[in-house]
Amino acid sequence: MNGFSDRPLAYVRLPARAPEAAVRFAEEMFGLERVEGADFALRADERRQSLVFCGQDMAPAVGVEFADEAALAGVVERLRAAGNACEALDAQACASRRIRQGLVTRAPSGGVIELVVRVEISARRFYPGRDSGVCGLSAVGLRSRDVARDLAFWTDLVGAEISDRVGDIVYLRLDRAHHRIALYPSEGDGLLYVGFAVRTHDDLMRNAYFLQEQQVRIVHGPGCEAASGRMFVRFLAPDGQVFALDFSEADDVPGRRPRQFALDRYALCAWGSRCADLPELAAA
């Protein structure tokens, strides 16, 4: 875990049928800031970009930042020794991602993972058009066809730690947060949702009511994950992506043993909210 940067989720790249409409939705509905000089990139904190919409033929990708080049080299060595292909990002790709070095690999279920260092910070403060309280990337949910293989990839090779389990769902810790990656058993692969943190519980509830007023489809919540205590609202974008806003009151306890929760409605949401739209987030 010490090999990761202080904010290990660097960015997410998402395919979109209509990237311009996707950018407007992110600006207007959950308060991201469009990046000047980049057509479909948005900021969520001091970093130069956190969310990028790409062409529809591109695969979703999650960027994970390491503390330095030595930490990245150690991960790449383990991946290659285990037979995982790692391809270096060229200068143009690094420039478009606002990083200084990066490699691309794939998790066993097929998700694209970009391992990067030296993510660029903007000298201009983050100033969105809507006061949503967003303060950065929080977590991503990943669909997994084979949780055991994906778990070995993330823990043995990348260096994540198991935080908790709910049934066969696994929450993975990269820093002091309860989790940054969540693996959900699924018949599909790729991203299930992308989560952004907000500063306060009030911000979360204000956004939930705002989304309802704007007739955005809320698929889960407002709710609270039993394992993490992270409060959330998950909602559907017009292009089919699922986003989340969440708030956590405290960091996780370092060194705590992982817990096993039974898979039921209240383990997925301690408040009892149901999710009928996404089978990975639905429990009998």
C-alpha cells in the first residue's frame, strides 16, 4: 500500500456516444469543471483532469497513481513476471493524460488499468460552475467475471489490500480510505460506476434532491454502505454511464482485519435503499 500516491485514483477515461453532451451533464448535474484547451476533459479537484470522455470505440480505463518511478517499476516487474502484458504510454498519450509516465495493462476480467506517476496539478484552483461540493475522485466499481483472479491481480501484483467483503463483493484499499476499488461479481466486465467525493453530508443530500429535480434517474440511494460507512447516491447519465456522489466522515483504521458481511439488502445499504437497475448492486 505504501507504493501508491497520496491520492491513488488518478483519472477515469470513459467512452461516450456523444462526448459533448456527456461533458455538459458532468458540468451541470454533478459540478465538474471543463478543462480549458481539452475538448472532453473535466476537473474534480486540483488535478488538471479527473474524468475524460473518449470516442465510443475506446475501452473504459482507470488510472492508478504510484508514489514514484521506483514503485511503478516494481509493480510492472511483478505483472510481467506473472505473464501480464504491460505497454508503455507514448509521449503523446502521456501528454493527453496529464502525466509524466504510464503503462497500460488489463485485469483478468478485461478492464483496462493505466499505471501512472507524476499526475499534473493545476496552478489554478478548482472552480466549477455549480457549487456541488465535489472534491475529487472517490472510488470505482468494477464488474468481475472471476473475482478470485481479479482479486489476485489487484492484491498480489498491483499491491492493493482487502478492506472488507460483502458476499463475494470485495472492497480494496489503496490508501487510508476504506476502499478505492470495489469488485462486483458480474456476467459482464468494465466499469460499473465512477464515484466522486463531496465535502459534507449536506452536500450529498443537496445533490440528491437536485438530481431528482432535474429528473436524473437515481439507481441507488441516497444510502450508506454498511462496510465503509460511506454515504452515496448513484445515478444514470444519458449515455448509460453510472456515476456516484459520496461522503465519508472518517478514514479507515490502518491494519484492521477484513470483515465478511452477509450479502443482503442492508449490507449493500445500511439505510435499506434498493437497487433494481444494476444486478451487481441488488441483493435478494
